[in-house]
Amino acid sequence: MFFSLSSWELWLVVFAIVGGASGLGVLGGRYLRRHSDTYREPFGVLQGALLGVVGLVLAFGLTLAVGRYENRRADLVTDANTIGTAYLRAQTIAEPRRSRSLDLLRRYNDLAIRVTYEVPGRTALRATTAQQGQLQQRLWRLGGEAMNVRPRDNAPRLYVESLNAMIDQQEVRLAGLKNRVPNAVLWLELLGAALALGLLGLYLSVLGRGLVPMFAAALLVSLLVLVTFDLDRPARGLIKVPATPLLSVKATMSLPPAAPAPR
């Protein structure tokens, strides 16, 4: 559910739930203020304990989101490295497969860059990965032909190994894009934070204390929940996985091949 929302819709949902719960707590506390001596202690103990539990849940959810975000960045760097290695080793095989492979690898890298900006699960991403699959088949065919022509040379064999690593890494990267924080954890964070802040507003209102710190706490918790959600949306949120490594590979591909064509 949360992944299908746009960033503005997600912000609206989070602030509406947390802010609404805080407002209800304030209104309930004003109604119960005349019984403050009766409700003060139990409300204080309950909201204190609940805030502690919610703090642990928020920390757990944020840890999950950060871990997945870092894994996606690492997968992208590895993807760029495997493409770059395959491009370098393609320069060592004989023509005409050398030029054809280099051209296909440039197109493959452009598609890998496009994957960075497409939303997982959408039709556009499936179309891009399908194009990558077609290029992989053509590259693999050319690599096999290069080995058949010169079965004793090391260059074609090393190039095929690089292609194999590149193909495997694409699957790892796509799996990482689909590996998101479970919805149950996100719901637990959001509803737990709303309940805890609602009780905090109720307790402060019963005591007749200032409500500015409570609303500041509501804003801070809402932002923390949003950061957790945003880290889990690599192509849609404000915190995105940059395509810098792939762009660097693209820049090197625009230069003339470093290795001369073998004879």
C-alpha cells in the first residue's frame, strides 16, 4: 500500500494519522481534566511505557530500511563494475565480434542507468529488463562464437566469465529493488507512533501543560516515520539511490577503446 503512494500522498497520510491521533488525545485530555487526580498517574505510566516501546519499533524499522538502502547502493556499484569489466575484456576479443560486443555493452549500460529511475513492479521496468535480457542473449552468443573461433585463447574465456558475472549481478540488483520492509512493520510503526503520541497529548492535556512540546514531538516522530518509508522507495522518494557509478562507466565508454583489436 505505502509503496504505491506518491511522496505527497504518503506525507499526507502519515501527518493525518499521527496529527489526528495527537489532536484526539488533546481533546480527550481536556474532557478528562476535571478528573486529573484520578487519571494522572495511570496515564503517565501508560504513555511512558508505550513511548519506550514505540521508540524501539521505530529504531528497528529504520535499521531495516537503512540496511536495504545500503544494499541497493552496493548492488548498483557492483553492477557498474561488472559492466565495466565486461567492456574492457570485450576489447581483447577479435573482430567483428569485438565492435559488435562493445556497441551492445554501451546500450546495456544505458538500460542499467534507466533502471535506476524506474519504479519496481511497473510496466516500464519490466520492459527495460526485458530489453536487457535480449542484449544479454546477443552478447552471450557473440562470446560463445569468440571462444569457438579461438578456443585456446584466454581473452574470450575471460570475457565470457565477465558476461556471466554481469548477468548474475543484474538479477541481484533487481532482487534488491524488490526487497522492501514488510508492510506489517511499517503499519506497526505508524499506528504505534500515533497511539503513543495520542496518549502523550491526553496526558499533557489532563495536566494542563503546554502543548507545544507535544506537537513538536509529533512532528519529529512523523518525520522519522517518513524517512523510514522514504528509504524503502529507491526510485520514488526524496532519498534515491544515485546512478553515479553507471554514469561513470558510460563516460569511459565514450572514449576510444584502450586495448587495440587483436589480430
